[in-house]
Amino acid sequence: MQIDRVHFLTEVDARLARMFSANRCGYRTPAVERHRLEGFMQAGVFLGLSNNLELAELMEESHQAIFGKSIRDRRQENTLNWRYEQVDYSAFEEPTYTRKTRSR
């Protein structure tokens, strides 16, 4: 099966809709599922099926359709719920072998 641009964007839209719908119903999307969706979207960018701007717009449209408001508006309303999303990965920017020798 060959994946084309339309099929890819349709699948991304469906996955976003499932995730946002579950969130709207009160279900917390597991981190592994969110990361899997992010990876899927980045694979589409890598393969040239889309770009980051187009995917961000698609995410915003899907969110708007499910919640009736922008992602930004929803974050401002629920600041406590979004706080854990901001993970600081700076400790992992240094190679592991350097971190291991320094920690001894």
C-alpha cells in the first residue's frame, strides 16, 4: 500500500480527533499515545507528505471542531492541566557517556 499526502493527512486528522474527543470526555491520553502521534506526524514531514505548519493548522482545526475553542484559549482556561506538559529535556542534550562519567 502506498501512502499519499491525502491519506496521510486524513489519518492524522482522525488520530487528532480521537485524542481530542477522548480528552473532551475526560479521558487522559497516555503519554505514549501522544508521543506516537507526534512521531507519526514527524514521519510525514520527513517523507515530504506535509510540513510542520500544515500539521499545526490541522491540529488547531481539529481542536476547534472538538472543543469549540483554540488550543491557546483552552490552555489559558486550564493552566493547571497543561503545566505537566512542559517537560524540560535539557538534561538529555548532552551525550549519555558524558553524563555518566560526570556523575561518578
